[in-house]
Amino acid sequence: MADPDPRPDGDKPVEAAPASRVPGTIKVGSIAGSAVLVTPSWFLIAALIAWLMAPRIEAVEPGLGPLAYVAGFVFAIVLYGAVLLHEAAHAVVAKRLGYPVGVIMLHFLGGATAVEKEAKRPRDEFWIAVVGPLVSLAVAAAAFGASAVAFGNPLRTTPDGLIALIVGGLWITNLFVGVLNLVPGLPLDGGRLLKSGVWAATGNINRGSIVAGWTGRALAVLVLLWPFTQGQILGAQPDLLDYVLAVIIGIFLWSGASAAIMSAKVRLRLPLLVARDLARRTLAVPADLPLSEAVRRAHEAEAGSIVTVTSGGEPIGLVHEGALLATPEDRRPWMATSTVTRRLEEGLTLPADLDGEELIQAISKAPAPEYLLVEPDGSIYGVLVTSDVDAAFRAGA
């Protein structure tokens, strides 16, 4: 499954975005410039696969003893090699379309490819998502064909030897992975296909995410209910492992779908955030002006913020509202305004025309209580207070 959301800056392939190693993971290599990491949970599923496969391996290759578990572990590596091909396909296509890709992660439930920006076009979302299941289905077809040529009927229930068992398991699991990932619900690849279709039809990527997220939630409920119905459908009663896997997979699907829905709802509210509309009127004063006089002038001018400037009018600091309120009034006449200001460091001066996601990204890069907003010609427009942005965002919820 591809992880989020690409947005290209151009049509040329880009290099992988630098990413720090996730604590506890093991780097096993790289593909197309992206590090391949294995989480500790992978060893749990590999051990589980080895434990489940050992009896079948012993049945087709009697006398292996403990080596049956080793063969089962090798089978797990082969299966996850196919998962890696699935994820590598996402990464390669994303980079070909111009999207930065972080790490490729192999974990308990499969894998994830960190495509690190939102899609710009529905067709890009479609191709990045669909290529993974197509690769899984291609691996299934190749393994099925190899099994048919080398071992006869690949559908027989008792394979002829260990290699036949592994090849047979390879086509069955990849067929399952390919088909499952085409189910139209986030966070599966099929959910991204549905998202791209709704996006193309409505022109709104967030609507696509919400629709695909709700189908993902419905899928999660079906997975949770599956053990209770499989007896009637398959005629086989579920055991404890069936219930455990249903809960794990159901929670994974529900949480991924819910995260997509919440993210889309947040993005729907972002256009309401316009820096120019949220700005407070500001008063420019000399840095050495007594604080009490600066406050008096601000009240007189009905300004909601104060900026300190040089003798030439160049802004150098922002009065910190919290520091001002914490200063007793009887001390203000003896304090320079600069004592409660924050210097205008890099990132604290923003264009007044910022809005939506660009505004949030700019604030996130340099977290601060206040920002100076300037016009294209460099003149002061006002001051943006982070708490005002938060309040406007909540009001649009």
C-alpha cells in the first residue's frame, strides 16, 4: 500500500526526501534511493508464518524436524520479498511522476511506501496506487505459471515437495494481496483509486478522501464481523487466531480510514484561513520607547499589536503579548518596549497574502506566538497571532 499523498513540484523525477531512521527499525537496503526498513513486528509475523507452515512443510518433506521451521521462515522471507516488490512499484512510479519518496517500511501487516506530498492530479494518485496491486497480481500469475510448468496442476491441495509448496503459497498469497488491495476503501490502494475517481468527478481531493475513508470504515466493520460469519459461509469454525487477526486488521483499517477522513476535513477548512483577514492592526514604535507609552499609543490607535522599529523604520521585533500582560503596569514606564519583544528571526516575517495550507506550513516551519505580515513591497501590513489562527480554524469546524 502506498502511504500518503504526493504533490509534484515539476515533471522531473525527484530524489528521496531525507528521512531519519525510525527507532527500532533495521535498514536492509534501498530501492530507487529510498531506504528499505524492517520493523521489529515483522519478525513476529515471520515467526508466526514459520510456526503455521512447519506442519505443512513436514507433511510434504517428512523428516526435516526443526528444519521445517527454518524452511517456514524462508517462506516468510519469500512472501515479504513479493511485498517489497509491491511497495517498490509505488516508489518507482511516484518518483517517475515527480514526487519525493521517503522510506519503504516492511511491518506486521505488510508494507508502506512514504510518498511525502499530496497528489496534484487525480491521474497521478491513480497510477501510484494501482501499480502496487498490479505487481502483486503479476507475481501471482508468474508463480502460478511456474507451478503449472514445473509441478503440474497448481490447484491440487497436496503439493509435490517443498519447492512446490513455496511456489504455490507465493501465487495464492499474492493473488490475495493484489485483490484485497483493490478493495475500494482507505487505507488500501483501492481506496486511493476510489479517491482519485471521486476527485476527478468532483474536482475536490478532500471529498475523494472522505468517501474512500468511509468505505474503508465499512470494510473494517466487515473484517471484524468475518469470524462470526465464516462458519456459515465456509463451513469452517473460526479459532482464536481468526479472531485475533480480524481485530488487528479491523483496527488497522478503521484507524487508517479515520485518519484520512479527519485529515480531509481539516483540509476542507484550510481555505478559511487567510493571513490578511486574521491580521491585527499594528503600531510601529522605537525599540527604546517606554513600554507604558507604547501601550498608550496602541490603545489610542486601536492597534492590537506592537512592532519595534529602527530609526530608519525597519522592523526589528514583535511585542510578545504574553510577556506584556505579565508585566505589572507600575513597572512599564521604566522598561523599554524592546524588553518584551521577540527579535524578527528568520521565519517570523510572512507575506500578508498567505492563506490555507501555505499559511499552516509557514507557521509550522517556525513556531511562534506572533508573526509580522508584510506587503510585497516590504511595508508592514499587520501582525498575525497564532491563537487567532487557532480560533479561526476551530470556528470553521
